[in-house]
Amino acid sequence: MTFDLEYNSKRSKLIIPEYGRHIQKLVNHCIALEDKEERNTMAKAIIDVMGNLQPHLRDVPDFKHKLWDQLHIMADFELDVDSPYETPSKEELQEAPDRLPYPKSASKYRFYGTNIQTMIDVALTWEDGEMKEALVFTIANHMKKCYLNWNKDTVDDNVIFNHLYELSDGRIDIRDIEEDLADSKSLLRKRSSQGQHKSHSKGKGSTNKYRKK
């Protein structure tokens, strides 16, 4: 007794594997039909089956249009039927998409992050006064903390003041301020204690999880 086995390695490659080989065979049979009315009837039946196999597409706007496009793709654009939608062209689908521009940071000091620039922009909209001075000083302290994430030793306050002056296009100038920012060791100690607190909380939670009642 001999068996006529068909291996996947010898089969033609599926154009859209999600629908399986049986749907692809139905599409190929539909293409081979000589009568256009029969092709139209069978194409609509195939669309219904495809919709049942991909129920999540029902949540996609105009999912019927998507199914018809997929049908033409599986038919390698050789299916002559009366589609309710414009038949896509093979060249259009094979055309390489336009390259997306790589997002560029507005600042060369990327270690501060984009939120710092947003905070600076907000500060520039505030009227001069104690509230704005407090906000500017808070921003400078946060910049110093961000800087220390990259330079863990120390940072001079004048460096932060100069960077803030540059990031604000010269509209925030506290380079001659007499007040000092938070001490570097203090900022590093706070960051270290916060990390230890988080790890301790996680460990405490894991202990409680297996605590006997």
C-alpha cells in the first residue's frame, strides 16, 4: 500500500496565511470559473467565509472593503469580478512607503528629557513673580537631578543655569542668582533611598503573599 503524501514544503506559498490553504484553493477555483456571474456569486461567498474566520475585523471601520482587498491580493489581482469597491492595483500595494522622519530632540541636551523643555515653555508663559521664580527654581533642581543620572559625581550649579538659559532661548536668566540649588549628594541620596524603598516594598509584598493565615 502506498500513500500519496503532500508536504507543505512542496506546496505553493500562501499569500495570506491567516486564511489557510482551503480559502486559497477556493480563490484559485473562483479565478478559473469562466462564467462571470458564477465568479461573482462565489466571490461573495468567499468574502462571507473570510469574515467569519476574522471576526475581529468587524470592529475595523469599513471591514468589508478590507476583505475585498484581501481577496484580490490572494487572487494575485487576476480575479475579474464586480467588486463593490475599487480594485486595488498591485503596483500601489507593492510601492515602498515613504520614510518616516526620525524624531529629533529640540535640544542637544537630551539627558534632560523632553518634559524639561515642556516645563520651560510653560514657565515662559507665566507672569513674573514669586510663583514663576519658584517654578524656575524647581525646574533647575530637576535639571540638576537629571544631569546627575548621567554624571553621578557632581555638577556645578552654573552649568545648570547656563543650560537653562540656552534652553529658554535666553528668556530665563538666573546665572547671577545667589541661591544655590539642592546639594548633589542630597539628590543622589534621595534617588538611592527611593530605589531602596521600592525594592523593600516589593519584597514586603512578596513576604505577605506567602504569609500563613
